[in-house]
Amino acid sequence: MIESTIKYTPFFLLGCVLIVSLVVGLLTRQHDKGGYGIQVHSIGHAKIGAAIASNWMSAASFLGIAGVFFLHGYFAFAYILGWTGGYVLLLVLMGSQIRRFGKYTAPDFVEARYDSSVARVFSAVIAVVISLIYCVAQYKGIGLIFAWMFGIEYTQALIFGILVTFAFLMVADAIKASRNQQMHYLILILSFIIPLMMIAKKLGYNWLVPQFSYGSALRDLPTQVSSDYLYPWTFGTPYEWIALCFTLMVGTAGLPHVLSRFYTAPNNRDARWGVVWGLFFIGLLYWSAPAFGAFARSWMTTSGMVLDPVEALALADIIVIKTAEWVGLNEILVSVLAIGGILAAISTITGLLVTGAGTISYDIYYRLINPNANERHLRLVAKGATLVLALLVLVIAVNPPGLIAQITAVAFALAGNTLFPVFLLGIWWDRANKYGAIAGMLVGSVITFAPILFGHLSPTLRAVLPPTSSALIGAPLVILTMIIVSRLTPPPPEHLRRFLVEKVHSP
């Protein structure tokens, strides 16, 4: 249902925004002191929070959440509660301890805590796979928006959109322009909320706080539609809802690029308050996303539009843009929404591919294949790895396996089944050893991918371990596996156990 007409306004605005981003990156690059695109000197709690939110706001947040609400109503709250609750879980369980441990990446932590290069490489491979899955969702978002912009078939739009993305990244790399995360967040949140306010006004609801007024839109729906949309278990069972929510929580707490915020914060206080502010800034978007789905349903009822399930599924991931179009919003405001979605995807792709390529270059190539490689050689390997990862994601994204939010949830399931238990026991149980960590990551990987690869052969397996929600069973099993294996094998070195007591858990 993509119109075959070219829309020049969003393409023009996209060019302007990318140029402005490069200029701002040039002006602020001298202030970026840390790795991973993160400033490690104190910049204020609110600015740290904005940087966290900027990193977090991917196509899944900008496009995917509204799409799931459009299709599944109340059931979609599992995504919001899971992704925001994960930050609370991280803050309470591991935030300060990770900061005190003092390692800057997940593989660094795993090797230092478990005294094992094998465990480090295993965690590095998992981090790369997480990045790949996450990127598939971002690619899909870019493909859908470019298909809408140019009125072309999805695959063509996907390829063209990725070429534009990498042209921008190559220019940014050539001129050494960094990304101003606070400005990036401001652009994204304004491009999301301002059009939403105008949509509410067009439909006759309170436009000043549309996050409240969409409740009125839901009440105005026909009784059958409203009850289906608001009843918790219309689109899933209580088990599926709880499993999804839990998986996204522990996945968030185990996601490598989320954890890096604690490594690089200048002190414990900044790390904690940065997450609090980050939750607030992320919450602004999640508070608003359901309104797009509700207003889309409201307009469909008023206009008499009826979509069959296949048509609704095809539109879900760009429902934020289609809603703005349907209600007759100004072309510039519709374009602003589209540009926000593209920027969210581009920034996420940048971070994930760079992190994944760096992991391959250092943790795999340097540590396993060529320990004598110099820095120049490693940079070449990283650039080659970036290209290979990008092409691999492109092949998968040509036929995406689900909605943007669902694809992203699989990445969280893998993180929740592998890295989260390794971090949790690594911090809170000094008896956890390298054998337990390796066994746990292996079991977690099997649990994550078994329903994806073999679910079509066993409906029971897929029902018990949904691909997006496997950590409700998987994470406890992995923790149990780590405990049993660690008990049956030699304990970790005494100096590691003392370090945990004296440094990591000291106030």
C-alpha cells in the first residue's frame, strides 16, 4: 500500500538535517574524549541522560512501538514496561557495581571477571550477533520509509536507503565529525511529539497533552473494536505477555551498548543519575507512542477505512507516518516524522556496526588470529568487518522475519539469555567461574535460537519459548546452569574474589 509518487520534501529535509549534523559534529568533535562515541568527562546528569536516550531511540522506539500498539493494543504495553523496566533493573542490580569494576566493554568485563580468553571470545561473538539482529530491524525501518518517500518497491528502497546511510557515514568518518548526542535526542523527540500534537488537534482531541487525550480517542471507538483493543489478552495469553515483558527487562540489563554507559560515566553518582534522566527522556517517547496507534484507529473509524489483517500488518511499522498523512497534516510535519525515523535508524546502525566491527577486529582477529597486528592493520580489519556485517544484515533485511519491534525483541532475548546471567552472577556471586560462564552462554544461545530454527517442527517448543520472549525460562535455566557447573569445577582465583569484595561491593 505504498503510493507510487515521489515525495521531495522529506528527501530535501533529510539532506539538510544530515548536513547540519556533520557541521555540528565538526564543531563539537574536539570535546569527545572517550571511546564508543561517549564523553567520559562530567557533562551533567541531564546531558548524560540525553545521550543514553539518544543511543536508545532506534527505529524500534520511533516506529516499532506505535506499530505494535496499532495492531495489538494493550498487549503492546509489554514492550514499554519491559524496555523501561530494564533500566530500573540495571540501576538497582548492577549499575554501581559495573562502574566500580572498571572495564569498558562486555568482553573486557567477561575476561577480567572470569579470567578466561575463551569466555571473552564467546561473549564477543554474542555481542556481534546481537548487533546484527538489532541492525536488521533498523534496516527494515529505513527501507519502509524510503519506499514511502519514493514510491518504489521495498527491496529497491532498502538498498537505496542503505547507500545513503553509508555515504553519510563515510563522509562523517572522512572529516572526523562526531555525533552530538544531546542535539540528536532533541531532534528526535521534537520530530515525534510536535506532529503528534498536531494530529490530536486535527482529530479534535486535547492537543497540548496528546499522551492523555488518546484515551478519549479509544473510548470513541466502536464497542467491539474498543474492547478488543483494550482487553489485555485479545492478542496473546498472560504467559506470553509476562514472558515478553520479562525478556525485554533482562535483555535491556544485558545489552552491551546499554552497559557501556556505566563503564564510561565519570563516577558512580553520574552513572546512576544519568540513567534516571535517561529513563525520563526515553519515557517521553514511550509515553507518546501509543497515541499514534490510537489516533490511527480513531481516524479509520471516522473515515470508514477498513484494513484486512495483511494490509494492517504491512502498514504497522510506518503507522506514525501514515496517521499523519491520513489526518491531513502539513507535508512538512509528515516529512519531519519520516526524517526522525530515518535518523533514529541511522544512529543505531552506526553505533552497532562500529561496535560489532571493533569486536571482530580486536576480540576475534587480534586475540585469536593475529596477535602481532598493529593498529593500522586492525583499523583495516574493522572497516572490512563493517562492510561484511552491513551486507549480511542487508541480505536478511530483504525478507524481514517480523515487525520492527519483534525483530528487536529477539536481540534482547539473546542478551537476556546469555550476557545478563553472566553479568549478574559475575557481580553478585564470587564462586561463579569461567566454566560456568561458558556453559551458561552456550545454553542461553541454544535456548534463544532453538525456537527460531526448530519452532516450525514443534509448536510446543515455540509456545513455551517464543522467539521474542524466551528469557522467562531461559535466563533462570542459564543461571542454574552456571551455578551447577561452577560448583562442580574449581573456584575462580582468590584475587578475583577479593577484588569483588574490596572494590566492586565497597561503598
